[in-house]
Amino acid sequence: MIDLKGVGVTYSNGWRALSNVQLKIDKGEFVFVVGTTGAGKSTLLKLLSREETATEGTVKVSGQDLSSLPLHDLPAYRRKIGIVFQDFGLLPNKTVYENVAFALQVTGASRQTIRRQVPYVLDLVAMSHRPDAFPNQLSGGEQQRVAIARALVNEPFLLLADEPTGNLDPETSLGIMQLLNHINLRGTTVIIATHDQAVVDFLQRRVIAFDQGGLVRDEVVGNYRATEAQEETA
Ligand SMILES: Nc1ncnc2c1ncn2[C@@H]1O[C@H](COP(=O)(O)OP(=O)(O)O)[C@@H](O)[C@H]1O
Ligand SMILES: [Mg+2]
């Protein structure tokens, strides 16, 4: 479903953030993207959401070459992708219910769809008991669960999460990652950029590692760090 061939990204200031990336991700996969700050993780996610375009090579999603995606198709493309960030990004003056409903309203969804979908996704993230709460009345973990519900409400085929547990304590982080794992098991492709070694090692899913813009490791069942044996053969 996702196919990157010889992908490079050089930012306008001349900084080469990614180089020669070859990567395939199938429908329904769950992938951790790891690497130190500046390795290129966010740039990879931005390529997939078409916030950035490759300056070399091709990025294809569902057969579509993203660099030739017509501008007027961009909103429809983005609507099919759910995105979750480190800082949750909820609208502070809207309730939990309204934050999630808003993501549907902007797509022109009917009131009937909204009344069906919002409770459904809030239930999925175990937040259906607080529909009337405002973001500042919730813990970080609860806010992130609402942000995940909002990302899912349009039934995206792909969920991108950029350091989703960066602002959360270890126990809450594990809960959020287990929720993303659960969402993946229901069929959504999930790609998570993270620094969270404990969670990556706990879940034992596919791990791709970046270092200075290069993809340096890709394991079907991986840990945050390469094992010594793998480093020796690398
Ligand atoms: N818009 C930009 N313009 C110039 N350089 C950028 C831009 N965005 C990111 N970079 C640089 O590209 C490199 C990779 O960044 P990023 O993908 O954000 O890495 P990560 O998410 O792994 O920390 C870093 O050196 C960063 O400073
Ligand atoms: Mg980043």
C-alpha cells in the first residue's frame, strides 16, 4: 500500500533530511519508526500525509504517486489519513464530543452520521463517559485518547502518530500504544514515530530505524535498539 523508492528530502535551506529510502508497508501493518532526534522520522510521516514532497524518488500510497497528486485532491486524500501528535492539539473551547464531531462536520457529514460515529469512536478509546468535558479538565492520557478518536472518526485507512506519548508518563504511554495496537488489530494501518524504547520493546512489532536520514534497520519483530548479533552482521 505504501511504497517508497529512492526517496530523498532536501529542505529549502539545503538540509538533507532523508536520503535513498526504500520502504514498503502493507495494508494492515503496524510499524514503529525509531531513531534519535533529527533522524528524519517526522519528515517520513510528513511525506505520507503530503505535508512535504520528496525531492528525489517516488512516494506511492495506494498506487497514487503523491508528488503528482493534484492540489484539488489533497483535502480528500488527507481526510483518509488520521494524524495524532505529541501535543494532542484539541480545540480548548470545545468539549470532547464537539472536538470529535468537528472533524466530521468539516467534511460535510450529515447530522445522522455524526450522531452515530462520535459515540462509536469515543467508546473505542474508552472516553464515552466524558463527552461534555473540556480538554483542560482531562489528563494528558485522556486528551490523547480523544485526539485518537478524532483521528479515527472519518474511518481513515492509515493512522500516523508522531511521538504520541512524548508528553505522557510511562504507564499512560503504554496504555496509548496498546490502544493504537488495538486499532491496528481492527484493520487500520498504523505508523508511529517514537522515542519510547520501553513501549517499542514491549509490543514487539515491526521496527524501522532511521539514522541521519537513512533507513538503517527494518525488522518484522523488533526492539528499539538492534541486538548485538544484528549489529555484528550489519
Ligand atoms: N522545514 C524544515 N526545514 C529545514 N530543515 C528541517 C525542516 N524540518 C526538519 N528539518 C531538519 O531535518 C532533519 C530531520 O528532521 P525530522 O524529520 O523532524 O527528524 P525527527 O522527527 O527524527 O526528529 C533535522 O535535522 C531537522 O532539523
Ligand atoms: Mg520528529
